[in-house]
Amino acid sequence: MYIADCVPPASYNYSEVIDKSILFYEAQRSGKLPTDNRIPWRGDSGLMDGYDVYTDLTGGWHDAGDHLKLNFPMAYSVTVLAWGFLEYRDAYEAANEVKNFRDSIKWALDYLIKCHPSKYEYYFQVGRGGPDHSYWGTPEAMTMERPAYKVTKENPGSDVVGETAAAMAASSLVFREVDPEYADTLVMHAKELYDFAKEYNGTYDTQYYKSTFYGDELVWAQVWLYLATNETFYLDAAIDDYENYNLGGGDFAFGWASKKIGVKVHMCRLRGTQNPRYCNSLVKFLDGWMVGGTAVEYTPGGLAFRAEWGSLRYAAATSFIALLTADLGYNPEVYREFAKKQLHYILGDTCRSFVVGYGVNPPKNPHHRSSSCPSPPNPCTWDTYNTAPINAHTLTGALIGGPSSDDSFLDERQDYIHSEVACDYNAGFQSAIAGLKHLELAGML
């Protein structure tokens, strides 16, 4: 609950937040962990992933508090993380996190490459929801079957395939200067995946992170491929398909389900002079999020509240969009102040942090299996879920779902709507924090 007389911290260490957010992604790793693993309570897991389809599908990130590997939100997370690095690299340099950042997204990228064994074949999920969610234990000890699911020409998925193309293209720019061969590999996969998504249209058939539209992912991939290759074919296609798929309207939010607002940022930057309506549409979206706007209401503590489930992910991702739009010269003071207030709310302005392991009164019971479980040989079962007073390990850097519209938050493991974590939650958050660090370095906060 909002504390009216709360005295918030005088400042926040953005570099520390970046470091801790990267550690969260390391805690989400599946597969055979590297020798320099920094999460002592994590071990190898999912080493048989892909066995049922005779394809090595080890690696990647567990999606949230479970052990499923779901490529739609995973690829979205990689794209947004890469975007934040490309825009605000100085923040990562100041935090001494450039290498850790590249290692972080490469873990997911290497897995996504494995998921694309041929041009018109892409595995989008490992694990089945029922058995996975029926198990409360560590990923190292799980024994259930983990089937792989794919899209093909006959059963397409332009949304998940297009998003993965965008992730590959954006990330190629992150690696171009240090590993050009790897960057070329990413571009090659991005081009093939884009061709697949464009030629064989449809939304993928899935139980989780279900999409109802793929036009935004196609244009998202086109823009990122243009930036990665400088081939005008992709920009021309983006201009055309922006109209073909009617991306000029409003949107609920920027996130795993819709990239329309991200597309508008790029189109405003690339074509705003020739066609100002890209920028106008972007500004209209953001203005709806400002105090007095029509898109969101504000909690007593000042959170722009979009939805109950994972409320902070929306505020964090919109803060990232606001910072990018401010950089383009649109309402910079207003949008930067909005982002600062939203992110400071997350970090502790209501006298509690919503980032595990950071700041004052952080969450101690995220809905997250592996961090809740004590180390072997101690058992971990549904009894642990129901009775453990606090999680056995600190899931450092994880952004939890967030409070209700009255700022209330109970920090209960069982409350997955408010206490679960997810890769996509941290993506917009980490990139937005990098944006604040960039402003801090420039003396603009």
C-alpha cells in the first residue's frame, strides 16, 4: 500500500540495476552452464531438449517462474535488450557490463539459431505446459518429457518467426565489431526467417503467449533488417507493409504481443521528415500515458497503471519508448520525467523496491521455482511452494509483476499475477534503466 509520508531514497544506482538485471537472465539459463556461471545455485538442466525431434535444442532461457522455453517472448526480450544496448551503450560501458551483456543475449541467440535448422522450419517451444506447471522443483531435477513444437510451411507462424528475425538482425549490430562472423550468421538466419514469415503467413498455434496478428512482427523484422544490412529493399517493404497491415492506429502497449509502437519509433526516425504521421502517431500514444491522458490511470503512488497482471512491465516498456521518443526531440522534458518517475517507482520511491535483491524492502518471494527451492539434497515440492517463509535463493535483478491499482503488494509466492517474474518483464526495464544512466552520464537528469 502507498505510504503517504514515505521518504524515498535520495538516488538510485542505475549501474547496479543493470548488473543485477543481467544476473537475472543468467539465472534463467537452460542447458549446460559455462564454467564462469555466476549463479551458484543453478546447474545444468534440459540437456535432453530436442531429443524427441533429433535436434539439439539445449540452451536458451526459461520463460518465467516455470521451466518452459517459449521463443516468442524470448526473442522479443532479445530484440528489446539489443535495442537498449545500441541506443545507450555508454550506460553499459560506465557500468562495466558490455561483455556480460553480450554474453547474456548470446546465450539466448545460440539457442534461437538451433531452433532454425532449415529455412522453413522453426522450433518455437520446448516443454508442455501441463506437466511443467504441475511440477514445483528445480530445473536440474525435472524428469518430465519436454516435447518440442515447430512451425513449418504447412503450419506457419509469421509472428514468432518474424520476431526471431528481428532479434537476430538487431543483435547482429551488437556483435558486428567484436565478432563479425557471428554477426553474419545472425543476419543469414534473420533473412531466412523473414522470408519464411513473409512467404507463409499465419499466427502460430500455441497455448502460451498466443498472438492474433503478425503484421507488426513482419514490419518490425523489416526495419531491423534494414538497420542491420542497409539494404533499402527492407525499408521499402516496411513502408509498404506499415500501410498494408494498418499499423498507424493506436495500441494497448509495447510488449511481446505487439511491436507497433516500436515500429513507430523506427519509422519516425527513418522517415519522419518525409511523413510526419509516424511521429504524430507515436506522440499520440505516449500522450495517452501522461498524467491527464486517456490510456491509463495512475495509482496513488504515481504508477501509470495499464493492467493488473504484470503492471510494472507496461510502465517499464513505455518508459523505454518515452526515452527513445524524447531522444528524437519530441517533448523531451515531459517524456524523460515520465520515465524517471515510473522507473523510480519501481526502484523504491514508495519505500519498497520491486526488483529482487535491490534497494529497500525488495521482494523475497517471487513466484519462481528454482530460486524458491533449497539446494540439494534438500527436497523441493509443493510443500515448499506453500510453506517456505521466503525463497531459498535471491533471484537477483528480477522485476516482479507489480502492485495493484491501489499500490498494494503482498509479496506472496502463490500470487503469480503480482509476484511472478518473466524475461519480457526485465527487457523493457533494463533498456529503460540504461536510458536513465545515459541521461545521468550526460548531466541531463
